[in-house]
Amino acid sequence: MKRFGIEELRDKKGHLLSGGESQKVSLARALVFKPDLLFLDEPTSNIDPESIKIMEREILRFNKETKGTVLIVTHNIEQSKRLCHNIIYLKSGKVGY
């Protein structure tokens, strides 16, 4: 919770969280189990820039520390370049590498 800056949300009801808060809580909850595979679908869509920085930092930290595989589906090409070792582009039903 400290790494994500969400300590104050500990006792807050889920339906009262903002979009950024909810996404940070969801990612933190997933990372605590240290999965071998982490699948993220638009993990930072529609959230503020500071929350994006926090989430990207923690995704990178998770990958570095656990060597787990992180699969991200996103429309954000710049984010994929910041976070990913390998990128597969899908366009008009065709796969490009």
C-alpha cells in the first residue's frame, strides 16, 4: 500500500474509490501474490499522470524483482515502449512484430 500511496484507502469502500484509486488498489492486490504471469488490460486508462507514474514504476519493479511475465494490452504505444521488452502490434487483424 505504501509503494502505491494508497495507505489512506485501507478502510474505504470499493464503490467510493475514484478511477485512479481503484486501478491502483487492483494492481497492488494482484502484485501482492507475486504471480508468474500478470495480465493487464489497459492498466492506466483514464487516470491522472501521477497515478500512471506510480503504476508504471510498480509494474517495472514487479517484473525486475520477480522475473514474472507481464502481458499488457494497450492502445498507448508510448507506454508499451516504456514498459515492455517485446511488443506485438495488431492492425486490421494482422500481426506485426
